[in-house]
Amino acid sequence: RDFCLSRGLGDVYKRQYQRRVRGGSRTINMSTTEDSSGTQQQQEKKISFTKRDYLRKIEKQAQEKWSKLKSFEKDAPSTPSPKYLLTFPYPYMNGRLHLGHTFTLSRAEFAAGYERLKGKNVLFPFGFHCTGMPIKACADKIKKEIKIYGNPPKFPEKPKEEEKPAEPQTNQKDPTKFASKKSKATSKTGPPKFQWEIMEELGISASEIPNFSEAEYWLKYFPPKAIDDMKALGLKVDWRRSFVTTDVNPYYDAFVIWQFEKLKELNKLEFKKRYTIYSPSD
């Protein structure tokens, strides 16, 4: 971005801002100006992070206190009392949590805190979704890439994308509103990536990536990372009650079996043929 700062010193010339960190503050060269004599003057603004660092210090102290007091671990009360149970849709564990999870989690987090302030016994368990084909498919991709390209793999060079010239703007639009000409699906497309490269982008070392060729390793790696991230966020979860899906967890597996048996007893299940997508290599 370019910043421009004008204080009546004549013509203002934009200059890309430069940052250099100095201890707890940051100096930003905001602009270069030229006065009537032709002398250039550099205007700087110092930004201090003292307040931010102080707030983060309080945040860490509060989280350590919650952990020591086990503030969010809730057992069944011995006497009837107001209670509040909330859950969050299980995030899928084929990668790290992202900002979208945080946005939705904040709603559950605020609700938990509000109900606690009202004196209710709040229980917030947390599950991690590991069922289905995505994890297995990713594991198989890594296994296949190692078999074809070696370990660590040497991938073929990808063709460079041609840059398209920018289209001239014909209609003047409201600058405060943004409208993309691409659909969401189109904007996400690009040159195909190997699964190994995706794992590297997640910060996983080349020595550890081969472990992900086994689907079970994903279940051991990503859920603990997600718990660490949510603890840093200060989520009011009883982590004794966290779990993963699939038959790796016999308790959750028994719960799913019970559900289907119950639905079958109620004649809510029926078997029919349907079209499906499958891979001949499987």
C-alpha cells in the first residue's frame, strides 16, 4: 500500500511505506513531501505495541488461572441447578483451523460466557470430525506421490500461467463496493498442487510428511494442534470431553451404532440403489 500524509507543505509525493521494528514500537515512513524551496521532508509516525503486549500478558495470566482452577470442567451437579449445554459442528481434521472456524466459534464462546455470568452450569464439549473419505484420499495421494516421485519427491516443473491483460473499465462504479467478476469456485482454481506441497504449506517438515501416508496419523496430529489453538483463543471448553469420530474411538463408534439400530427399529431406514462416484484404483 502507499500512504500519503499532507500537512500543507506543498505537493505530496506518494512513497511506499517502510517498516522497521524498534523494540516495542514500529517506525513507519509515511510519505515524502516537498516544500516551496524544493527540500524534501520525511514525516514519520511511531506506533507503539505497549498496550497490545500488556493486554496479551493479561490474557495469558487469565488462561493460566483458568487452567489451574479447572474453571471449565463441569460434572453433573449433586442438586438440581440451571444448566446450559452447547456444541460446535465438528471441524474436519484434514488441516489446521482457520479464520472461518474462529468466526463461528466466537458465537458459541460468547454464549458460553454469557450463560456462565447468569449463574448457569455451562457444559461445552468438543468433537473433531475424522470420518469419511477426504483424509483417506489425502493419505493415498501422499503414498502415491512418494511411490512415483521418491522421498522426498522431485516433482515435474509446472507450466507457467499466462498473464491476461487487464480489462479496461468502462463504467464508473462505487469505490466503496466490491464486486468480483469471478465466481467463488473460479477464484479458488489454479495450477494443481501435489498433496506433499500442501502439507509443506501447513508448515510440516519433509521428514514428517511420509507419516501422513497412513490415515490414522492425521487423527493423532491435527486434533491436538486444534486444541492448542482453541486454548490460546480462550475457549470455555471442558477438554476432558473432547473426542474424535471413527471407530478409532470405540465410545463414539458405539454411539453411532446405537443411532442406526434405533432408527432401524423405528423403520426410519431403507436401502435403495443410487448413483455414486468412485475411483477404479480403489
